Amino acid sequence: MIRTYHKINQAGREGYGRRVPKRVDHEERRQRIADALVRAAAARGLHATGMREVAAEAGVSLRLVQYYFGTKEELLLAAMQRLAAQLSERVMARVKEARPPKGPASPRDIIAAILSEALPADDERRAFHVVYLSYLALSLTDPALAISPLVRNSSVVSDVVAAQLRAAQSAGDAPADLDPDLEALGLMSMSAGLATSVLAGHSTPDRAQAVIDYHLRRLFPPGSRRLRREGYVAVTPSGGLPLA
């Protein structure tokens, strides 16, 4: 027989004799610490951010940071994975906003969301690029840092863009003579270059967005079959003309 022991408290009500331990959400703690590393590294640089700085930023003890991440390298990798997940969430939110009331988002909207969200146009996205580029630079010379996750994440995004271009070609929304894989690689390389240019102050987010829009018009010309069906017009020097 299993017995449950309890006691009567001073108010005369029944209560358990021992306090139930508080449940700990370990994944939430890991994310909290990873987010703290991103904030600290974005402010003072990844090279100057150690476990103690992360603990202070997260408001936890150094021992707790070391409990969840045995080394700084483990923490850095977790932070990079966290950044990738957050970028994906922001892209999906942007796609949802662009999606029509009925039906899925178009390939153009999905590609536009990926490219636009990758621009360091606010503090959150700037922190992403500062930490991402810092990690990339360190991983090129430090064998303890894994560069493969960065390559894998980039390849996944490039594959998504290529798949959307193929879908657009099948629907008649993109030129049939485009090479989706080469175009996707070019777009991702352009995106990385634009982000670096904005971070360095060589360009502005608005100017970088104009470059993205320019390439989207090339990939999805006004004379596409979908735009014809929906009654859009092509803009020419003489004005808007019906697409017939």
C-alpha cells in the first residue's frame, strides 16, 4: 500500500508536509543563456564575450551557464542555432503578412521575405549579423568552432529559394530559361553582401531593399502569366498598358 502523508496547518486546513520542488524548464533556460550571449557579443564583440559576461547578462550564476554549456564553443554553437531559428520565425511571420486572404503565399512573396528579413534594418537583425559574421570569422581559424552548421543553414535557405523559383516557373510566373539553383546561389550571395554593406555604413537598408526589389522584378517580370490573369499592367515609358 502506498500512503500519502499530510499534515494540518495552523489554519486548520490540510496540506502536504513537504514543499513540491519547482519545475525547471531546461530548454527555456538554455535559450535564455544563448540569447544573453547574442546581446553581449553584439555589444562588446564575440572575442571579448566569455562565460562570465554571459552569466552576468543572463542574470544567472557562472556555474549555471557551465551546467548547460560545458564550453564556450558549445554555447556559441547553441547561440548560432538559436539565431537561425529566430530568423526563420521572422521570415515566416513576414510571409504570413504578405499572404492573400485565400490561398498560399506566392513564390515571389516567400523569396522577398527571405531576402528582406536578412537585411540588418533594426537592432535585432543587426545583432544577428554582427554575431553571425563574428562566429564565421573565428571559425575560419579556430578548429574548435564548427563551421558546418553555418554552411548547412545557408544551403537549406538556398534550396528553399531554388524550389520557389521552380514553382514560379511551373506556374508561368518566372522566365523558363532561368537556372533556379544558380539564381538562388546568386541571390543568397547578394543578400550577404548587402547585409555587410549596410553594417559597414556603405549603404542603407532602403538602398539595399531597392536592390532586392530590382532583382525580384527581373525574376518575376510584369508580363508573367499570373499577373496577366490578375489584370496587372506593365509600366512602360508611355504609362501603364494592359497586359493582353
